[in-house]
Amino acid sequence: MAEDTPPCWTAMVLTLFPEMFPGPLGLSLAGKALTDGVWALRTADIRDYARDRHRTVDDTPFGGGAGMVMRPDVVSDAIAANHDPAEGRRLIYLSPRGRRLDQPLVRELAAGPGVTLVCGRYEGLDQRVLDAWAMDEVSVGDVVLSGGETAALVLLDAVARLLPGVTGKVESLEDESFEHGLLEYPHYTRPREWSGRSVPEVLISGHHGRVAQWRREQAEAVTRERRPDLWARYVAGEE
């Protein structure tokens, strides 16, 4: 690589199950871009940093309670060996109590040099390692998953498709859900008549202005009906 060529966008995933990656990220456009070096994905097994012959990564919680907690010393050693703050990658812990993953955050991450993702298991990480490394916590929704790996795949899929050279037509990203604060309008293709249902006449009119207006109205209607929280923010922004 030439000295003036910037390194590609890189994701480092710290996990107990590195075999889960790249998973679906190795397929389709993201997978081709991964193979072509448009972006890079590396993994590290947190168990490799355990301090005993049994490769123990968790212990019982202080104060009692069910479940196990991932040890701060083991996780911190894994981070220190695989994350260099000087490289500028965001250090993120996938957690249901984190900031909700949304399109503005996805765009923000795509604009940077990459991310280091820490995937928890059991009851999660000891709070002290979160505080010591000042980790950002990010949630993919109000659900509890078996571990952070699935959430990491969601985040990386959302980011990878925005990277230059991954999606064929940049224009296809411009009218998607959330890009303008609205959900996406409905789509139609051939055949023109199917199962007694017709394509809206405006879409075959050839009048680009009316098509654009219809799509905007449809996006507003579906957002207002299905996501009143988004609609309220959209209206406030328009005002």
C-alpha cells in the first residue's frame, strides 16, 4: 500500500465466539467489498486473555444474584492488545442500556476510521472496565439478546453499506428509511397487474414531479401512522 493511501475502514470485534464472523457480512455486496479490501474485519477471542489454564472469563457477581459477569481484568487485557486509541476507532460495547443505534450514528461511524466492538455475554461486563476505557454503549433495540455478537453484525451491516465502494449506486442510499427523517415510501415493480392489485397510476405516468410528490406524501403518511416518535421529530424539524 502506498504511503499516501489511507487505511481502509476497519472493524475489530472482541468476542467469545469469533467463528460467528463474518457470518452474513461475508455475503452479497458487503462480502465482496470485504474480499476486495474496501473494508476490513478482524476478530479476537477474549478467552485468549484469560489468566488461568481453564481460560476463565467470568465470575459470580458481587452482591449476589443469578448469572455471571465478565471479568474486568480479562476484558481489559483483550482491549489493550487489540485497540489503539491513537488510531481513532470508536470503542463500543453492545448493550441494551446503550444509546439506540440509528441512522445518524451509523453515518457518523461510517465517516470515521472504524470501530472496536466488545461483545458481552452472560450478565455483561464489570462496570469498572466500561468506566476505565470510557466505552460508548450502543443498543440495537429494546430487546435482550444472548450476546453482543448479533448486535455487532447489525451495526456492521448498517455501516458497511454506507462505505464508499460497497453499494453500487450511491443514489440508492438517498431515499431510504431515516435518511430524511421519514420511513421509506412503498415500492412497486413488474408485473403491472398482480393478483387483482394494480400499480398506482402516478408511478407509470412518466411525470417525475408528480412521482416525487407522491413518494413524499406516502413517506409522510406511513411515518405518521407507524412511527409517531419519528413523525414528531420530523414535524419539529420542518418547523
